[in-house]
Amino acid sequence: MQSHAGDDAPARATLQTTALTDRNAVPRPAEQVYAISTRGLVKGYAGPDGTTTHAVRGLDLDVLQGETFAFLGPNGAGKSTTLALLCALARPTAGQATVAGADVLGRPDQVRKRVGMLFQHSALDPDLTAEQNLHIHARLYGLRRRHARLRATETLELVGLADRRRSPVRTLSGGMRRRLELARGLLHSPRVLFLDEPTTGLDPHARAQVWEHLRTLRDQYGSTIFVTTHYLEEAENCDRLAIIDHGRLVAQGTPLGLKAAIGDDRVALRTGDDTAALQIVRRTAPADLAVTLDAEGVSLRVPDGSAWIPRLCAALESHGIAVHAASATPPTLDDVFFHHTGRSIHTPRQQAPVSPAAATGATP
Amino acid sequence: MTAPSLPDPAATRTPDTPGAPGREPGARLRHELRAVHALVYRDLLRLSAQRTHTALMLLQPVLYLFILGSGLADLIPRSSLGTGYQAYLFPGMLMMTVQTPAIMVGIRLITDRQSGYLRELLMAPVHRATLLLGSCAGGTIVSTIQGVVLLGLAGAVGLPYDPLLLALLLGGIALTSFTITALALALAVGLNRPEVFHMLLGVVMTPLLFLSGGFFPIENLPGWAHALAAANPLAYGVDLLRRCIALRVPDQATTAGIEWSAGQPPILLESALLLVVGVTALLWASHRFSRPE
């Protein structure tokens, strides 16, 4: 790329990891390991009757360089608002945030220059071709003409759309458009890539493709990726995640760590005589554990569940009860969400279906 | 996790370093200009991608010019206009050609806002005013191009293909395009729904066109209509084009359009007025557009 670093791009070839001596960076070395760091971030919107609705209430977030960070929460939890604050599109009511080494309040232009963004309801110009859309966007970010063309080609290849470069966007499928938007977000080589529900509305195949590209970015280029989602399995695949509910952070950590924190595996047994089995399991398992009986069979929550299965089976067999099936399930992120909020992540969605019109607004 | 040896670290490379000593102002301006160019380029690409649409937009003034123009030509005596009706209609139709794409810029600002494209634009590390300037420049250029196509028909209404006349008319078209685009943007910047914009246009555009002096002389209208016409930017545009023709082809000179109490304003003052109105509208629109959320 050195050959393309022209008059106005003296440090284009510098890698992100070494470019942190940037003059505009916050001169606090301790904070620079964080790609994103917020303290007490608050965003309130003035309501119709003089009241203030708080979409985000006092967020403390730390995202490391090069990690894939999931922001998990139900619809309306404040995810999109947080993203708008982090990419300096909206101004926080209170608190501070440093993104890619620049302060969102002090240098919003620098923040926007260093981050890429895929909005939840992203938009491309449907009448123009894939390549034209990218070229216009690259120029908006100040890339020189030749460099813009080059980056358009590179990013199209990266997302596997090189053969569709001359297709008008309206002829592309939903998954292709999403990938094109991903390419657009990468044109200006951002240090941090924000994605707001990148796979909502995609079929499983297209969803897997998007994630494959995100993993490539992380593994090969060390990109910092910040992705909001309400899909548990997507959050599961990230290095770390934060759970947000009602504008507040309720938990933050690695998927394993969060699940380990609530601890116990769920052991389920299907036997020939569940009622009798219940008594035996109660006697075999530690006395303080709750053992339940439902249509699925007998179940209990116990640390290191798989180690208990042979013991429980042996006890049941010795009483002449046949064991049809036994399983030990580690806690899921939904269990984590339930643990911290008292409800399943999927519950509020059914209560308040989001209309397409309401979903396009910035305010949740 | 990082791979410094990779030939293309697509997502890790620093974009143009902003802090390079001594080049910040120049680089900054260059980036803003690139953003303006990007938006103009988008408009030009759209223009070339939608040829049918463009042709249809041009069809209306052409129909007016040749059907309405020749139909009414015999009814309206030369003496009352100073020239044939088709030649009289020509500046008005130039105005109509220019006005449609210029107003489309306002509609697109609203539809871009609705579709989310505007938000993508707002993410770009440039001033918001730059984005508006880019839209205005794009609209002005596209309108001017369409005006030039109609200008090619000058011969058909009896105007000579005189280079200076064409240059004058081109200047007039560009200036008028700019003013209408800026006004459309100023109107659109505060609106969220295209229907409202369409409704406003529907209410406002027809009177503005009728009071522009494009179809018939304003001087025959009652006094209150004179006053309205004197505040109508389209009337100044039409008058400017008409007087450009009169400058080069005196025998095509028509009856006066805009008349103030002190008489006809000088042609340069008319141009300056259009420019000032356009610039003011653009500044006001930029101001509103730049408000932080």
C-alpha cells in the first residue's frame, strides 16, 4: 500500500497498532489499550410533556483493542443509542467516551474518521452499482480518487462481491447488500467497526457469511469489532460481551466467565419412572439442591453436572429404574440474562412488537 | 491478534493521519472538497443511470413549447409581446426545465433522511454544511445540464445559435438553478416527510410559475399580482433569461417582466439578487442542518 500513500497520506501505511502516537490521541497511555472506553455515559431525550426519557443511563464500558465485543440486550434497551453516542453521531447528555483514541465530545470528526459503522437499517443508493456506492463513500471520507478505487476493489473482494461490482444495488439480495455495507464500512480502514444488529433479517446462510467476514477481520487484521445483537448465539461467539437492559449495563465479561459466574449446569434425566426417580435423585444429590419434576423428566442445577450423571444413573439403576436419557447442559447466555434481569431476553420482544416505522427512528 | 506483516491490513491501517504537522488546514479543505465532489458525482451518476426518467422530465417543457406555443402563437399578436409566442415562451420553459431537477434535490434530502442514507452521509468526517453544499452543487449542475439540453432547441423558436447569447443564457440557467436548488434545500431541511414537501410544492409551485412571466406578461395582471411577482424568484430568473436574449437579439426584445416602482432593475442587480437569495437560503439551510442532536 506504500505506493498509494500519496501527498496527503503520510502515515497511511502505518499499522493501527503502531499508530497510537497520533497527535490527536488522548495523551494517557494507560487508556490507549482500550479501543472504546466510556465513563458515566448518559443520553436523555426530551419527552413530549417536558419529561426526559433516558435511553442510556450511566454506561461504563471498556473494549480492548482487537477484540470482538458483543452488546447484548432486548430491543429498546439502548443499544442503538449507545452506538450513536460512540460514533459521535449524537452528543451524550452527560459522561465521557473515548473511541479509537479520540474524545467523542472534543473531536467528533476524528472519531467518525476512525470508526466504521453499519447501521441497523442501513442504506445504499439502489440506483447505483455496488462499486459506485463504495466509490462515493470513499470520497466522502476524503480518500484520493485512485485510492478510493483501489479500496473499493479490495473491500469488494474481501466480502466476496467482486463479481457483482457492476450490478445495481437494487438487484442484490439482502445478504449481498449487508456484505456490501460491510465493505463500505471498511473503506476508510477504520480502527473500530461498529455493527448494529448486522444480521437481523438475514437468512441463516447469509448470517453465517457475515460472521465469517467479521471473524476474518478480527483474526487476520486485528480489527476491533463492536456488535450489538439480540441473538444469543452471536454474542456467544464474541470475545467479550456486555448485557444492557433499560439503558444500564447489567453484566460485562467473557461468555464463559459470565456463564461460569452463575455456575451450575442443568442436569436432566428421563427415566422409566420419573416420580420414583425424583426421590432417589433427591437422596443422591447434595441436600440443598432443588430437584424438580416436569414433563421433560427430572432436572436439577448442580456444579459440574456431567460428573454427576454416572453417579445419578448408578443410583437409579440400583433401584431398578431405567434411565432413558441423561444430559448436563451448561448455563446459556439466556440463563445469564435471566439471572441479571429476572426475565428471558426474548420476553419483551413479544410484548412490544416493533413496527418498521418505529424501528427506523434513533430513539428507542 | 494483529498481523503487521500482512500486505493489506484492510481494517487496521490508519486513514490519512490528521495530525501531520503544517498540513492540517489544506488537508482539511481537500477532504471537504472531496466530499462535495462525492455528492456531485452521485448526482451525475444518477442522472446517467436514469436516462428515461431524465427524458421524461424534459418532455414536459418541450410539449409546452411546441404544442402550447404553436397553438397559442396565432391567437396572441406579436405586438402585445414584442415577439412570437414560442420565442416568448422559451425563457419560461428553460426555467421550467431547470426548476424540476432543482426541486428534486429537496425531495431527495427528505427521502435520504427516511431511507437512512442521510445518516450514512452524516457519519462522514466532514462538516454537515459541506454535505449540504455538495447536494446544492449536485442539484445545480444536474439542473444546468438539463437546461442546456433545452437550450439546444433555441433555433426551433427562432433564436440564433450565437455563442455569446448561449453563454449568457447558460450563465442565467446556472444562476437560476443554484437559487432554486438552495431554496428547495432550505424548505426540505426542516421536513421529515416527503408528502409534506410535495403538498407545499403543489400549493406554491403553480402560482409561482404563473407569476413568473414565463407564460404571459406580468404587466397585464392586477396590482397585487405585480407585488407577488416582484417577490417571486422564478420571475427574476425568467426576466434574467429574457433580458439576456434581448441583449444579443434586440429584435426579439419582449415586454418588460419585473418592474419596480423605480423602473426596471439593472440586469446585474437582478443576477446579484438571485445570487444573494440563493446564498442566504443555503446558509440558513446549513445552519439548521448543522444543529447537533
